[in-house]
Amino acid sequence: RRQRELVHMMACGSVQLQLAFALCWVALLVPSVVGDSNISGLEHGKASLVVKSLRETENPALPAILDAVDDARKAGIGDDVLEAHSKSARIRAGADLSLLGEVTAVAGNALAGLSVGLKQALAAATIDVAKINEAYSLAERAGVPAEELSAAKAVLHGEIHARLAVSKTALERNVSETTMTDLAALVDIGRHLQLDPAELEVARTVFLTAFQSIAAAGNVELAEQVVALADAAGVVVPQPPAAWPAAMQFVRAAAALPGDRDEDFPELLLALRKASMANLPTSAMLAAVEQKARAAAELRLAPLLANSMDEKQLTAYWLDATDVAAEVGVANDKLSKARTTLRSRAEAELQQAVSSDLSDANRVKEAFSLAEMLGLNLTVRSAAESTLQSTLAQRLSGAQAAFVRNCTVQTIELLAVAMEAGYALGANASALEGARQAFAACLEADVVSADLELLVKGVALSDSARAKLPRTVTEKASAAALILDAMILSADDPQGLPQLQQALQRSRDAGLGDASEVVAVQAIARKCAIVKLNVTMSDSVDMEALLAALETAQDVGVPAEDFETALSTARTQVEQELTKALGAGLPSGVDQAVGALIAAERCSFNASKARVDLNAQLQARLQPLKLALETNRTTQAVQDLALVLDAARRLDLDGHETQAARLVLQEQVYQAEITKDVAFARSATEFADHARVKVPTKLQAWASTARQVQELASLPELDNTDFARALQVLADTQVNEFPSTEDLIALEAKTKARALANLDDAVNGTSAATIELAIKTAVEIGVSEADLLAARTVLAYRS
């Protein structure tokens, strides 16, 4: 009877009551452990006190047990083993429950009366959604029946529904920060706990209606307080209230400024513009900002009104100051006077601009633009336009005539400048087209290759002249620029050789011919190449440096007789390297042989005999290795044959024999999958690239899994990190049909052992801690030592 009462108490609580439940359960069942039927349990009233005191205690036992059971099943432990393992735990715990039954009972008892428990939880001012969701999650993992969860959810939704109804009514009667906060919070909770969407939408409608009433009343202060609640309520705040809080921040900041400083004006103006865009209602603070802005604008206009402007300040500045003054409400008489002064100044600037050399086209266009914006007399503007066109025509005609007479760097630059100004300022189109054709014709002429500076300058100015030049011309210009840059290099410094080589190569590609600048660069490059050769030969011979120096000398046209000694030295070194490579044998000497053969080609050394000897070595190794692999498929055989095939490929000695050997190796790889030869699969995967054979996807997976299995099986024991990894590896072995190996069997045993240890820790270790905490709490609330004797006996027995 007392057990049933205790279960009923547990059913009326939440998941947090597990600690109290453990204490009471042990106290009631302890006679079955110690064999003393005379030891009394806790009285019902004292048990209720323990439950009450531990109501808020966190208990990680349930998640830990569930995790341990899941891991044990992943490790391949069946329910029969789990049941057997749980018997000792039942004896020590004093609870006549199976392990899986204990898990289900703990969560089930915690949630069987969840409807009552949730009502108690909802009685609090703040609903803890996370804890409620956690309770449901644990219950589902533990297998609590769906009907129990549905019943609890119905109670939960009913309580939230009732609260929503009260909150909506309160908001409809009184729109305030408190009523809007309450409704937004309940809508957010309802959304997280999956309340009926239609019901939530009704609540949101009430919430939006409240915003509309705020807008109608122009209550900026309340809008600032409640706009942030929109996200929780899941609504979009309507305009204009949505923009009021941000606008008010600018207004407050502006209101705090003195207002009599020139640097204050930008912030004052920004605040007014933000207020206007947000349709911010009029207030004393906003009016104060408007007054400060007008005063600051008049202060800025003072020099213009007194006709004492700084000449360095452009008319555009004063025009902007006038427009802004109008925006903030400066008196019309002051604005009219300012604009009259500005028109006089704009007319003077326009006359100066059209009478200049027109090199600054933007200045001229700006002068015309300002004259138009200020309403300058049309007659004045037309006269200025006539002067401008006349000046443009004269400059363009003069520059073109000089250019046609003598096509030089100076004349082409003058023409390009005149054309750029003409295009920008609207010069006569036919005159511009004539100048453009003359510009392009000069650069496209064959004789231009003799004047590299003109070519480079002309292409650089082609955009200004809007001349579309052929690609051959632009490539010549690019090469010419490199040649001109290379001419300043020293003939005694080999560091400049890469730049010299690049310039000469580009000049050949572009067809610059024998221009004087190209000839000069060739002379510099040849002297540098000879210096480089001499430096390389003076020290102990570095084969790579010597070969590179010889190639450079040949590239820049150094006569053969000038590097004959260096070439002879290089060939002698190559011959020695080939001899060493042949002595080392294949495949061990393949790197040396490949390097020597490449060096032979670079210095034109005849290495045909060496190739014949290398091929003979290769054939002598190939046939026995192929036979060995056909006879006995071992990891060493596949490695040896793969390395020889790799050597044949790198030495360009592939033939029928190597192809036959490769087919043998490929066949053995396929056989390895049939015979489930994991060791061969690992070796074949490792050396597949050397032999150029294909390894099936399954064998690649086996090789990867085998490495991980071997690594984990070799560990003395599995820690938590290793255990998690072992579970994943064992899952992989099932997916890729990994064969059973000694390492796999050892790993499975270690993983199962670790799973059982984790399971034991999760059940027994947590239960002991639960009892100890329960005893401590019982002492604190005044339970007598006589009543605690049974619980202390169980704790001592378990420890």
C-alpha cells in the first residue's frame, strides 16, 4: 500500500522529483536488501517533506542511463545480456526492477501524472519552456505511452489557452507595456509548445490592433517600450510606430547638442530627416531640435548673406548650404538674398571656366550645371557655350595639325588631351572622328616599331582618344614597355637575367624586330649570361645551377664557343650520374636515373646506351616479380611489383611486358575482394597509384577500416573518446561488409566491455549519489536518525 502511495506522489510531480523518488523508494524497499523486516521506512508525512525540498533538484541519472543503454545496444549487446547485467544492480540498489524497466519506470512515473505537474508549473509567473520540452524528450526516449504524453499536452494547452484569453481581454481594455508584454510572452510560449496556430493568430491580431491604437494616439514613448516585443509575438510592427524608436534616438542625441557650433549642424539635420521619414509626431523635444537646426543653418549662411565668402569654398558648397537652410525652414527673404549672391558668383565662375585651357573638363561641366541649377540667365549660358565650342575646335585643330606633321611622343600626348576634352565637353563629332583616325593610323604604321616610346605612349593614351587599336599594336606596346624597362639593367648583375629574358621573349612574340632598344637589351642579356656561367663554374659545380645557366645562355643568343667549357663539364657530370643510377639498380635507383636522363636532355647528351641498360635491368626484375605474385599473393609481392611498374612509367620504358604485369596485378586485386584478403587490400590500395591499377571501392573502404580497427584494437583499453570512435568504426564494418579479422574480434570484445562498464556506472554510480543526496536533505529537514538507519545501511552496502 505504501509503495502505491509513493508512486502516486511521484506521478503528481515533474522530472525534477526523481531524487526524492529514489530516497523514498530505497527507504520502502530496503528490507528486501538487508533482510531485516523490522526496519521501518520513512513515514508518509516526512516523505512528503523530502519530495517538497527536492522539487527543484537537478538529477542527470535518467539521461545517463538512457545514453548507456543506447551505447550498449550499438556495441552489439543484446537485451538478454542487459537483463543479466541488471540483476546485480537490482540487488545492490534494493529495487525489484529490471534495468530497462527501471529506465521506463523512472520516466513513466515522472510523467504519468504530468497533467497535474504541468498545472503546478504553470502556476509560476514564468513558464520554463525548455524544462517542459526536456521532460517530453526524456519520456519519449524511455518509451512512455503516447496517450500519457497526449493527456499531459492537452492539460498544458488548456492552461495556455486560458491565460491567452485573460491576456487578450486585458490588452483590449488597456494598451500598456505590461499588457502587451504578457500577451507577447504567451504567444511565444504557445508557438514553442505547438499551440493551435489559429488561436495564436487571433492573439497576434489583438497585438497588432494595440499597435494601431498606439499609432493613432501618437504615443511615441509607449511605442519605444513595446516595439521590441514584436519578435516574440511573431508579428511585423506596422508603420509608422516601427520607425519611431530609432528616429527618437537621433532626436534625443541632437537635442543634447549645444546647437551653436558649426559641427553640430550635420547631426541636427540628420535627426530632422530621420524624424520626417518616420512620421514622428510633434513634441517639445523635436521642436527644440528644429529651432537649433534653423539657427545653425543661418549661421552657416552668414558669409553668403554678407557677400564675404571664402574664395576656396566652391559655389556648390554654398548652393548645398542654401538648399539645406530651406529644408530646415530658414526665412524666405534670407534664402532669396543668398541665391542672388550665388548667381553672381556662378556667372563669374562660368566665364573663367570656358576661358581656361579646358584641361579640367569636370570644372567646366560643374560650372554649367551650377549656372542651370541657380537659374542663371539663358543668354549668359548660351554665350558661354559658344565660347566653349570655339575654344575646343581651335585646340583640337591645332593639336591634330602638329601631330600629322610630326608624330612624336609630345604631339600624340597633346592630341590625346585635346580629344579627351572634346569628348567630355561635346566638341564637333566630325572633328573628333578625324583626329581619332589620325591617331590610330600613326600607331598602326609599320614604321612605328622603330620608335618604342611612341608606341608605348600612344597605346597608354588610346582610351583618352577613344581609338580602338588592333591586338597586334597593343601586344607590341606591352613588349616595348618591357624592353624599355630592361634597358636600365646592369650587364654585370646576373640578377636581372629573368627580366631580360622575359623582355626579349615578348619582343620576339610581338614581332618588334631589330629595333635599337631590342638590340641593346640583347647585348646586356648576353653579358649577364656569361657572367652567370663564370660564377657557376668558379665554385664547386652545382649541376642544376650549371644547366640553368647554360639554358639561359642559349636562350639569349650567347655564341656556342663562349660556353663550350661549361657544356663539356655538364655532360661529364651527367655521364657520372647515369653510371651511379645504373649501379644502384631498379627500382631503388629510379629517382637518380630520372634526374640524370632529364639532365642529359637539357645539355644535349646522348643517353641512348644508358636507356638500353636501364630497360635490361627493368626486364630482369619484372618477370620474376610477376611470377611471384601469380604464385603467392602477398603484401610484399604487390609492393615490389608496383614499385617496378612505377619505375618503368617514370623512365618511359612502358611496353608489352609492363602491361602484362599490370594486368596480373589488377587480377590479383579483384581476387582479393572475392577471398576477403584484407591485408592485401590494404597494400594494394597503398601502392595502386604506383602501379596505375584500379582498386574497387569496397577494397578501399576495407583498407581504411582495417587501419582504424588495428589502431583501436591495439589500445590497452578504450576511454570515452575511443569508445565513441569504436562504435562508429563497428558501424562502418557492417556497412562495407568488412571481413572478420583478429583485430575486429578483439575490438568488438573491448567495445562490449566498455559498454557494460558505462552501463554499470550509469545505473549504480548515479543511484548511490541519489541516496547520499536524499539522506543529506532528510537530515536538513529534521528526519530522525532512527528513520534514516535503513537508508544509510543500503548506502554503506552499495559503497
